[in-house]
Amino acid sequence: MSMTLNYDVVVVGAGHAGCEAATAAANIGARTCLVTMDMNKIAQMSCNPAVGGIAKGQIVREIDALGGQMGIVTDATAIQFRMLNRSKGPAVWSPRAQCDREKFIWKWRETLDTTPNLDIWQDQAEELMVEEHDGRKTVVGIKTIWGVTIKARCVVVTAGTFLNGLLHIGRKMIPGGRIAEPAVEHFTDSITRHGIRSQRMKTGTPVRIDKRSVDFTMMEIQDGESDFHQFSFMGRHRVLQQLPCWTCYTNKQVHDTLRSGLADSPLYNGQIQSIGPRYCPSIETKLMTFPDKEQHPLFLEPEGETTNEMYLNGFSSSLPMEVQIEALRKIPALRDVKVYRPGYAIEYDFFDPTQLYHTLESKLVDGLFFAGQVNGTTGYEEAGGQGTVAGINAALKCGNSAGQLSSKNCPTGKFILQRDEAYIGVLIDDLVTKGVDEPYRMFTSRAEYRILLRQDDADARLTEKAYETGLATRERYDWWKQKQEGIEEIIRFCHDTHIRKDDVNGALESLGTTPLREGCKLADLVSRPQLNFQTIGEIVPQLKEAIAKLPNRNEEIAEAAEIKMKYKGYIEREKMVAEKMHRLEDIKIKGHFNYAELTQLSTEARQKLEAIDPETLAQASRIPGVSPSDINVMLVMMGR
């Protein structure tokens, strides 16, 4: 006799998307079940033991501002922190942290174990259960390989690389979702039988090295930073021992050895047909793409506080293991290297994300949500952002149908982030509007409103919205209000404080900026590119005193205030551009046109519009192949 469990939301897969989806849904109030094959590998960092990076760091700050968990878990387990892109403007500053891989898993496990309304079930999803009424398909739960039925109003699929996963090392192929973990063989079929399209993608991971076999005297040390920055706007500052990373380079001998194995490379012998990540290529792809380059940088990164295992960033490979190891030994620092395991490639199923609404719910099966790598993305951060949005929307959908949950900010039961609100909004809009032809990775260049989407102001953009939705806690909201008051207080102080030229001119000249002809307000000095709060504080002690009087995290508050003041003109101009685009967002076109009959549009535009069926004119304008003239035609036809 089979067992049946009943929930509002069931989340399939406990990776980064699944953990955020499950905690989001449960914290809003939905009875949630997280199904995982192995409770000891929850939120496993399958590749690099690091969180953040260019644009990815902004996503983690956004998850935190929304009330999600990735930032808190990262800070608690960080063993190195750096703010990337400091040489550029604050619009593209991006936090990144190395983490202790095992402590990261157990911090997440602790988080899940203490989340109300959330249960964990260790099992493997075998079948998606769907019912059809009046021509509309609705998800009703899942069945597992052990014969358990888990009924639910909503199902969130976050299966990562496990769906029909196939591992490659040289010519050897073994089914698996990760090294030494089984693949999920039948779940994809139970989804595609309902008309949902699946395709294949490929990714890979580098060799893992025993640090006792490394000659660090032949490498360059790369220390972290020790200032106030961190991921979560709440929580404790870094608590673990901080460790360095190390850098070295490949050379001609390494390249020659790698080339000798290309005939057995799954990427080049026809074994792998699917597309891999353009922006995280394997070492063999680098050799083929840049044949004249004599060296490539490698980064040796610790996997934890106490382990000897290290991660060789930049050496992702699926070449035969003996070729990988022989090539590594041609690097002076690694001449005696011992490895724990070689790099490998993995192919897996994903589902075309243009089949989703902006809530990440399927257009074809009601109550079915997808998040993470199953949507064609790559990266823990992209997965976590999608999981947060999918979890919120799954919970809200259950609330609307069951009458348990309510949200004054989401009267329609939909939580959608716009492109000028969050990188997560850019990510999801790109996925559902443009689709993917390679694993999608977020970059700052993908966002047209970068000045509005800074890492320092994620809470200003998102916390109030998340609080009204029910995810961000009162504590989280109060932290933001306290920070907001501090920012306004410092800005007010700078606009009210008068500076006498005789008090500062000598110091201004020594700092390479023009002396004052007459007295001015402190805010006028802040706007000068050569000056910042730190240098001004040395010549205007009142500013340093005002910052010191701020409540918790005063350095973070001061930084946010300085950026708002220094870039005020740019910020206001970008807001105006975003507001103009919102006018197109307000023009709903779904259901207004039979695109196949609109001969005034280009053939490509008709095909793309028919396939994606955009909600608004703004979304239509972002579809590749839909030109500004096509948009004008639709505006005219709507009498606008």
C-alpha cells in the first residue's frame, strides 16, 4: 500500500534554487515539502566553492533584501571576501566570497531545519502528476521512486543537472547528476508528455587538488579584504578564519600536452552535442578559441578552513584523466601534484524558459514552476534568485486558491520583478522573453539600468516590497528603515554643513582638486570625483563624527549615502528612462492580436511574437527579431 503526503507546495531538488524556493514558500505560510535525494548534500556547491562575482554578487544582495537566505549562509561560511570592480564606478561593484563547502551545506541544513511550515523528504521524484479539466492541465503533485505520492497545489522543479545527467571524462560516459551521484531518468518524460519542450545543455567542473602537493612558493598569493562589506544586510560579520587564494599560469608545455588528448575529448570527438557555457569555457575550449595565446591564468582556491582539498579555477576539463594530470605537472607549482578527482563534463535536460510566465509558472500546466539550471541558466546565484521568485509565487498561488495567505502588495497573487527593480528581474525577463541557446550567465552588461541596480541599494529597491508580500520579516524591514533613516540623516548633514575655504583649501590642493573661491556646503565637496567620505572626513572632522553617531553598520550606511549624493544626476536620469519604458509595460497586448495575420509585421516578428505571446508591448520590444518599426505598427493598430 503506497503512502500519500499532502502539502501546498512541493519543491523537487535541494540545490540553490530549491532551498530558496522552499524557504520562501514556507516563510510566506505555505505548507512546503522539499524533496532531495541526499539530505547531506543540500545546497551542494557542485563547482566553485564561491558565491557572488560580477553581477552575481548583486543577485545575492537582492535575495537577501527580499528575505532569502543565500547572503546570510554565505557570510556565516565565508573564508575570503573581495569586492570586485573597485576600479570602476559603484554601479558595477560586485561582492564575491570563497566559502567553506561543507559548512555551507550544514548552515543551509540548519536554516531548513528551523524554518516553520517546511518538511524535508529524502527520495527521488519519478513522475509529475497532472490532471486535465475542461482542456486545462493542472499539476496535483509528484510520485517518487519509492512509491510515495506527494500531493500539492504547486510543484517547483529545481532539479539542476540531474535530469538524464550524463558524465564525461575522456571517452568514458556514466549516467549521473554529479560525480558519484545517480541521474534522474524518467522525470523529464513525465513533464514533456504535457507539451513542454526539453533540450540538452552541457557544463563542466575542474580538477580538485591536494594542497600538500602544491609548491606555493611558485605561485602568487591573492589575499581577501577585511573591510565592512559582506553579503547580508543583517547577520554577523565574517566569523571563520580568512584564507588566501593563489594564482599561476599555464604554459606551452601544458598546452601541448592538452592538445595531444583532443582526439579523446568529448567536446571535439562528437561525444557531446549540446552547448556549453560560453563564459566559463573548458581549458581545451580556450586552446581552440585562442590558439595564439601562450598562457592562461589559473586560480587555486581553498575548499574550506580545515580540508586539504583545493579547487583549480580556470582548468575545467573533460579530457582523459591521465591527460589532465600530465598537463598539470607541466606547471612548476604543480610538478608533484596529487588530485582527489579529475575534471569532468556533464550533459543534462533543461526546459525552454519561453514556456514560462514572469512568475516562473508554466504556461502549459497550471501550478507547475521551474527554477535554476532546468531553465537553462548557470550559477548558484542565478538559481537562487529564480528559486526565490518561484517560491514566492507558488505560495501566493496556494494562498489565493486556499484563502490561507494574502498580500496587499500582490492582490493578483503574482510577484514579478521589473528590469529596473532587480538583476533578478532582468534575468527572468531575458529567460522568458528571449529564451536561451547556451547556459545563461548574468553580467552587469545585460542590465540597461545598472546605476539603479547597485549592490549597495538592493534593500532600498526590494525590502519593502518583500515585506508587504510576506517574505521579508519585520526584523528585516526594521533594519532597512533604520538604514534608510541613517542615509537621509547623512545626506541632510552634508547639505546643511557650511565649509569655510580657509579651513580646507590647503588640504584640497594636496588631494589634487581645485581650491574653493568661496565657502560652500559639504555636499559640494562630496560631488567632486577626486574626493570621497574618507578623504573629506580627514579635513572635515564633523563628517567623521556624524558617521560615527550612526546606528549599526555605519560604514555601510555612509557608503550608500555617498553614492546617492555623488551619482545623483546619473541616478535621476536613469530613473526617467525607466519610467518611459514603464509606459510600454502598461500597454497590455496579450490576446489583442492574431500575429499570424499581421502582414504589416516582418515574418520573423510574426513568428517570434506568436511563439512567445508577450504580455506587454515592452516585453515584445525586447524579443530578438522584433524591430522598433514592428512595435510602431502595433501601437498604431491599438490606436496609440
